[in-house]
Amino acid sequence: MDFSIIQESWPIYFDGLVTTVWLTVAALVIGLLLAVPLAVVRVQGGALAQAPIRAFVYFFRGTPLLIQMFLIYYGLGQFQWMQQSVLWSLFSEAWFCALLAFALNTCAYSVEIIRGAIVATSPGEIEAARACGMSRMLMLWRIILPSAFRRALPAYSNEMIFMLHGTALASTVTIVDITGAARIIQSRYYSPWEAFLTAALLYMCLTFTIVFFVRRLEKHWQGHLLPARVSDFE
Amino acid sequence: MKKIAVFLCCFFLALSFTTASFAKEWKTVRVAVEGAYPPFSYIQPDGSIEGFDIDIAHALGQAMGVEIVLVQQNWDGMIPGLLARKYDAIIASMSITEERRKKVGFTDKYYQTPVKFIAKKGAYTNFTEAVLKGKTIGVQRETIHDKYLTAQYGKDVKIKRYGNLDEAYLDITAGRLDLIIADSAALYTGFLTKENGSDYEFVGPDMMDEKWFGEGVGIEVRKQNTKLAEMFNKAIQTIRANGEYKKIQDKYFNFDVYGK
């Protein structure tokens, strides 16, 4: 093993790290912002409003992320009308196609996570809110969503980590993220072990950063829900 | 101990005889070909093997006045099979490289396809290096073409690197790339002669700077068979001179594959 090649090619990895971080953060933010209203409609909306959301979630959870990205990147690029449309300046960029695929994918999973958390709101809290005379919107804003977010956090932190790891697929559409950097180094020096191990370590650092912050959020928001024994261990 | 010594003596004696017998006149030459690199060599539906390499092998055999026996061999076992005397020469589009030179002897090149750009037909009628400025160029990642492009034009152009050329072909038809740089034979058979590549053409000069792209493709023989290598060299000159080479070239390509 010769890790001097990693030292030499550190700038490539650093650029890759930056790309991975912003792709992940942007995808998660866009995905979550879309997912919250969709989840609310999915729980409280009429059957007609629910149908398209169900279909969207069904498609994006039912197909691999790689296929979704290839459909958007290579698939749409095939059509003449797409190439002539005003949107083409966006769709011709690899980063946009990747980000769109990631955001929609994480959105679909987040809808399900948040929907589950909303459904699990205890009926007592809702009854109490009604008894206080809250409107539906106010009840949603003050009672249902805050408690749903707390319940959703552990599952959503998993989704964040999955999304981080999912961005590795961006390297298949010419984006040089951490995995893309590793592929360059691998084929430049014919040393896959060092190249991919470095990438793995970088992903691990990012994953533990996410885990660390989610832990703090969990303690802050749902300390009262944690069983006493768990906090003894920590 | 003595027995072993006697045995070894016999062994080396026998070995020297075999070496001596190989210095004989060549009547038949067994040639390894690959069969999975169109149009240089490929298997026909009926199982026969055809292609540029195969035609060249037969033409060279004729020029040398020897019988050519083709042996089909997969790529990974090519050089080991030669060293194990399963055949006497390799004609399988193998580039002349320093690493291979340590193992085998090379003849002169028998073809050297230039590296070229492709672009949409008519987009670059007056091609100069200046028109490349600001263009997006696709290339296969970490190939000699990638290294060349990065070193020569890296500052002025946007380079997109692909795992294989098929992905680059998709992106140039989608309009994401202005040009692709690669080996001209690969571009020609992989894209330009295909249906979705019909709107594209070669542009710019033939690039074959030895510093970047090596010395071309040669025939491999065992190192000690220098006589066979010489025979091949002479035969290459013969078919170059008598028009046989051009006839074979024109069967597969519409451009010069020999280079300078």
C-alpha cells in the first residue's frame, strides 16, 4: 500500500468532498421542504389530492436511485423537444440532473417518514387542541407538526445518511464528488485499494458528523421521551 | 547428486537443441488473434473470425511465403500463451509499450490509428486550436487521450470525463458536449458508422505525437525469434508497397490507419 499517492492527489479529494457536501445538503433541504406539505396532504387531503402524491412516492421508492438519475440525465437528453426547451440550459448540466434526482428521491422517502410520524400523533393531544378551539391550521402548526418532527427525527437521520451515501452515484454522470475523485485516482495510479479506502474514510467522517448533530438535536428535543436507562449509558 | 547433474545436463542439452531447431526456416507460423475487437477482429455469426488483423495476418503470410495458422486466444492470456509456445506471433491490435517490451519482442508497427476529435457535421469547417476555447470536450477517464487533452488544452476547455465512450456518445447527441477526443478507429466503428452518429464527423488534425500516444500497434514474437520479427518487418513493407495493405484498410476504414 502506498498512501503517498493520496497525499499528492489531496486537492482532487478536497474538491470532491465539497461537491458531495453541497449536493447532499441541497438535496436534503429541497427534499424536506417539499416533503412536509406533501405529507400533510397525504394524511389530511381528499382522495383526489392524495392520488398523485401516492404515485410519486410509489415511483421514487420503487425504483433505484441510479435508474432515476439515468432517466433524468440520459433519458430526457434523448428528446428533441427537451433539447429545444428553455429548461435545457438547466437539464444539460450534470449537477442539476443529479440534484433533481436526489431531491425527488429523498423527498419521496421523507414524505413517508413524516406521514408516519403525523399519523402516530396521540389522539389525546388532538382532542385537547380541539377543546381549546384551535383551527385545523393552528393545530397543525402548534401541535401536530412539532411533535411529528420529534418522532420522525431518528428515522429521518437514517434518510440523511442514505442520501449522503446515495450521492456517490453522481460520479456516474461525470460529476467529480468523493467517489468521482476516487475513480480518477484509481485509474491514474492503478491502486483501487488506497483510492477507495480514502473515499470510504471521508464518507465515514461525514456520516459521523451527521450522527453527532442528530444526537444533539435528539437530546434537545426529545430528552423527555428518552428512557432513563439510555441516558445512564451515555 | 550425480544423477541430478546428468539429468540437468541432458535437460539443457535438449533445450539447446529445441532452440537450435527453432532457428530453422519458418514454414508455418501460428498466429494468435483475439476475436473481440471489431473491426480489427470479430467472430462472424457462423463462428469464423474476421477483421483487419486477420486480413493483415493472411497478407503478411503470403508476403513471407509461409503458411499462417490462426489460433484464437483471449486477451488476458495473449502474452503468456506466446511465451508458452502455444503460437509464434500475436496479431491482435496490441500497442507497443515499454512494459510489454520487457516480455516480448515487437516488430515495427503495422497500424497506428491517429487520435482525433469528432463534432457535429459542419460545426468546425475551419478548425484551428483557437476554436476549442470554451468548448466542452468529452474524453474517456484517465486514458492517454485524457492526459493529452488535460495537458494541452486543460486551461481553455471544459473537460467531461466518462467511464466509457458510449456514455460520451449519448452526451454528444444530447448536446451536452461539443467534441469528443478518442482513438479514431474506436470513434469510427463505435459511433460515426452507427445510426445516431451519422450527423457527426472527424474534425481537426491527426494527433499522433509519440510522446503522448506511443509508437503504434505491432506484432509480438518471442524475444529470441529475431529472425521471425525481421521477416514480419519485411512483409509489412512489402504489403505497404504493393497495395495489399491499402486494399485491406479500405475494406474497414475510410481514412489512413498506418500513420506516418
